[in-house]
Amino acid sequence: MTLEDLVHGQRANAVIGWVLTGIVALSAIWNGLTAAILWCGLALLVVVVASVPALATRDWTAMLP
């Protein structure tokens, strides 16, 4: 896979985006368990904002620009 495939590959970009969104979601869970409520809320906000385009279009490859 070349860099150009990664930049222009919609599916590859979506997979990378969802993996990063999952990492942030795990961070939110961890922060919630450790009573860091402010950081938990911030991480959940990031997950929601990243998920809105996919939920609105019902297309898992839709991501923020």
C-alpha cells in the first residue's frame, strides 16, 4: 500500500478513523472508571462529533473532513 492509496482510499481512511474513534472511546471509559469526569466528558464529546456524519448518512465510510 502506497501513501497515495492511503490518502485516496475511502475505505482505508474510514477504517483508520474508526480505529482512532474507538481508542478515544476506550479512553473515555477509562477516565470514567478513574473518576476523571471532565476528561471522560471531553472524550465522549469527541466520539459523538466523530460519529455524527456516519449516523446521519447511514454510511460507515462518512467521516468529518
